[in-house]
Amino acid sequence: MVPPRTLTPVGAAHYRRHMARIRVEPAGIEFEATYVQTLVEAAEAAGFYWPQGCDRAGECTNCAFEVVSGVGRVSPMGRYERANLLRQRGPRAVEDPRLRLGCQTRVEGDVVVYKRGVELL
């Protein structure tokens, strides 16, 4: 009989090795994010304020940002994010893959983004 396979939980050391670097322009702020954090969560964990108005619910689009470099290294846009961008900002907002919501987007590699108002807490 084959013994059952034991699964070990992914620990903090694993996530430290698998961090994405985010640079926010025009402020030149840099911080890291794990692959499970949204941009807003990563910014707050690093001690930065990311403008938002709906407590990370994806409804207000105040956390919207533009991907300057690395558009292929962010999570795919979900149905909820797409619907709210369309509702709040119109059809052109969902046609441009660079416009994303910070409370919904996760990074899968190093990126440069443009977002005014990001500052130290």
C-alpha cells in the first residue's frame, strides 16, 4: 500500500522567494507583492496609501491605475472588475487592457504602473 502524500502548507519563506516588484509612477514608489495580494493589499502592507472609495469592493473604480510596463504580468480581468469599469467609466475602459482596478488586480511578475495619490501612510 502506498502511504498517503502529505501536503505541506506554503509558508512565508516560499512567498518571499516569489515576490513581484511594483513601481508606482509618477511618485517613483516601489514595493513588493506576493502572488496572492492585490495591488491595494500589497501597497498597504508596505505602508503606502492607495486611493480607494469602496473599501476594496471594486465598485467605485477610484483605485484604477494604468499598467505602464508588464501588462502581461497582471492577473486576467475578472467579470466583476470588467462590469464595474464598464458601468463607472464606459466601454473604452474595458477595451484598454492597461486600465485595471488596484483592489482586484494581482501581479504575477514585476510591473510599472501609473497612479496618482499613492503615498506613505
